[in-house]
Amino acid sequence: MIPYDSALVWFRRDLRTDDHAALYAALKSARRVFCVFVFDTVILGKLPSRRDRRVEFIWESVSELAREFRKLGGGLIVRHGDAREQVPRLAAELKVGVVYANHDYEPRAVTRDAAVARALQAQEIVFHTRKDQVIFEKDEVLNRAGRPFVVFTPYKNAWLAAIKPFFLKAYPVARYRERLASGPAGAIPSLDTLGFEPTNLRDLGIGTGMSGARHMFESFKSRLARYHERRDFPAIKGTSFLSVHLRFGTISIREVARAACLDGSAGARTWLTELIWRDFYFAILHHYPYVVDRAFRPEFANLEWPNDERLFAAWCEGRTGYPLVDAAMRQINLTGYMHNRLRMIAASFLTKDLLVDWRWGERFFAERLNDFDLAANNGGWQWAASTGCDAQPYFRIFNPVTQSRKFDPDGKFIRHYVPELAGCDHKNIHAPWEMSDAAQRQAGVIIGKDYPAPVVDHGAQRKRALALYGRAKNS
């Protein structure tokens, strides 16, 4: 017996028609299933730039999602407004008995969903959510004492022990496609109507929607076996570039994790570890939501950051005088993307060399990263700043020059984003201030004029950082 005559599926971070937990649950439980996406003004109104690539990515992906639903015989209803009002209103208009959505773990989203649930309950409409954007969530992976893991390696071992084919199976949405309903007709609001402008998103090569995710994933499969060898070098195509697609759910986490598990190569095992880190940070956010704005480790909750705004501005704009750091910052400003190795280097430099609060850097990344995800962004920054769970020990401080020589040995990445240094040879490009005046003239760059001198001395700042952390730890 099918319990409901009609249901509504609310799409958020899951912009695809296949292997979709909430959609599958709705199709199994109702004779007619409507689908909706809301361009939420509460979220959009807080974005600082009208040229936000993420909004354009979502808009393109939603447009493709609508086309795919039409091909399946259904449709996608698109609304623009406060989701807390739009979803209950639409549910009432459609006279549905139940609304389905996939879990969202961010604190503001949890609050939003609770408000929607209350509004629906007042209308005697049921609200169900499903796990979809992670493999294991909440209390599914705990230690023997029944408590959350706060160290990654034991979590990873428990994750690998718990994984079974069941957790990686796709939800067979197509089996019930005849139950999809089209709903009221209406055009998707334009970017301009939403209050945003086109960006350079289409020039970045990451693709949008399900088709973009499929292209990126198929391309990565041919490189997967060597992922462990190539992933740390930003000048080569060694990573998957799927992070933005996982962020907005244009590809299923189950599909990519299944591929990693089945491949069996050293590269696939390393990549699977990265996917497990993703689950780990979601679990940390769920169990310890205070990490959003506070250090996970209490001994570092009140670090006395100098927070020099001049140094922070130099970091933001890619003019610190450290070439790899500057190349990384220019990459994020120009493309909305930053290679993962560079995220660690840039974060370490801000917190351990410039002695700026990690929350400043986290907010900067949150505003610019196409793949911004609160759990991963917060986890990564607290790892680099040594304030988080299983973080890098505070006395291990990345040397930006050593990192540059190791991971961009020929300076190819630096030359791409810091063209002022294009004339430097492989040896000098990592520390151009060490060149003689004659060498600078020959390279076509005068340090302090054409390219900035280092804003700080790494050796001196390392000592200051150790003292800063030492005082906090001892107190």
C-alpha cells in the first residue's frame, strides 16, 4: 500500500536526478511526486559579491536539473524567496501529505529545517529527511565507548571496518519515474532577477550540473591510479576537481566512494582517505557545532593573535612576497578554486607566519571558494592553525620556501599566477629576494618595485608563533 497520494521533494545540496535518497523515498511512498528548488533569499542576501560563481553554478545546475526532470516526464518547480516560507506554502498549494529532503548538517541549515518542520506540522504535513551527502553520519561511526572520534586515523579504521556494499548502493530512482509530477508551470528566475551577474565560471573547465560532474569524474578515473603520486603538485592535473560537484550534489558520494573502493589501486586508496576525511569533518561539525566560531581545543581558544590588518590585506591580495603563497591567493581570487596542498600552505602562512586569527582566513575562503563547505573549510583551517581535532602540532610550521621548492619545483604554477616572476630561473623563483641586483635585472623583476619583498621574515615569525602558542598552552 502506498501511504501518500502526493509528496514534495525539496532539493538543496543534491542537484541530480539519479541515486538520490530523498527522491527515492518519496517515489516509493507516494503516487505523485513533485520536486522543488528554492533560491533562498536568506542565503543569497548574505553573499558579499553580486558576481558569485557559486550562485551561477547552482543556477546552471538547477537549469539542467529541470531539463532532466522534463525528460523523465516530471518537472522541477523553482521558487525565489525565504525557504522557510516557500516550502510550507508550496506544500499546502499542492496538497501533499509529506515533504522529503536530504540531511543538511550546518547549524543554520539545521535551524532552518526545524522551522520548516514546525510550519509543516501546523498544516498536518509530515517532514522526512534522509542521509545523502555522506557515507556515514552522526552516530554511525563511534568509538568503543560510544563516543565520537576526535582523531582521524582511528575514525578511518572504524569507517573502513564498517563499510559494506549496502552503504555504497545507488538508490534506483528510475524504477519509479512514472510517479514524477510536473507541478505548476513557471520559468526559472534569471541570474539578474536573483540579483547576480555572470562570472568567468564557464572558462574554468569544471563544468556544471550532472553532465559537468560526469565529465569530470570520467576524466579523473584515467588518473586515479596515480593520484597518490600527483595530488600535491598544483601545476599538474593530479586531483579530481570534483569538490564543487560533491558540495552541490551534482554527483553522488556513494558513486565516487564505490569507485574508489572497487578500484583498489594505491591512488584510489589515497583518494578514499580524502573522502573519509570529508565524513570525519561532517561528524565533528555534528557533534561539536561550537567549532563554527571557536577552537576545538580549549587550550587554544584564546590565542592572542596580533591580527595585523596590513599583513592580512597583503595575504588576501597575493602580495606577501612569498611566491607560492601569492600564487595560491591569486588563484582563489581569479578562479574561486585553490589546490588542496596550497590551502594548507596558505592557511599555515596566515596563522603561523602572519599571526592572524584562523577565523579571518576561514571567512575569506568561505566567501570565495566555489566548493565552500563549512565542515571541511572549518576542519582544514583548524588543522592548519593547530586549534582543531587531530590538528597539525603547533610546533610544525610550514616553511613557504621549502614547500614551494618541493611542490612546484620548476615554478610552473608560480609563473602562471605571478607573471612578474616569469623571468626567474627555477632556483630563484621560490625566494626571489635572494637574487643579486644583477640577477633581478636579468630576470626583469626588481624586488620591492615589480614584486614585493617578503612582508615578514619566516624564521623570526616562526619563533613568535611558537611563543604565542606556548603561552596559550601553558596558561
